[in-house]
Amino acid sequence: MIRQNELEANWGIKVEDNLDDFDWLVTDPLDENGKMTRELGIEEQGGKLVRLRRANDKRGNFVGFFVIDGSNLQKRWNGKVSVNSSEIRWHKAK
């Protein structure tokens, strides 16, 4: 599990400034197999958070992350740093 102060230091952000993104992350509805569907990424320290869709195949195997940007394009995310709701149990949605 990642602590809030560690995430803020490593990512160069303040959680308080990005509450909508963290609320979105921890309210992940999960898929029909109980697998996570959401992830947050960041491309550079101090940069903008990127909402990601966790993609799984029909067997439930993880296949990759795709950027959620409001378009219908399936843009694979190749960033190196991301976090999911199981790693940030310290944040509870409003």
C-alpha cells in the first residue's frame, strides 16, 4: 500500500488538489468478475493525472491500460507510474 505522503512526494502532486480524480478511482464499480476497472497514472512528476481503464480479456487476465479522455479512441497508455484503489486505502470518497 502506498501512503499519501509518499505518493505526493513521488508524484509531485497534492491529493487535495486532485480529489475528483481520487474519488473517481476509489468508486471503481469493478467488472463482472470482480476485477478493478480503474487506475490513475501520471506521465511526469508534477504533471496532470491521467484516468485509465484497466482492460481484461474474457478470462479475466489483465491486458493493459487505456486512456479515458472523452473520445471513443482506444489509446493504450504506456506510462510507467500508476495506482489503483487497493493501493490507496487511505482515501475515502466523499
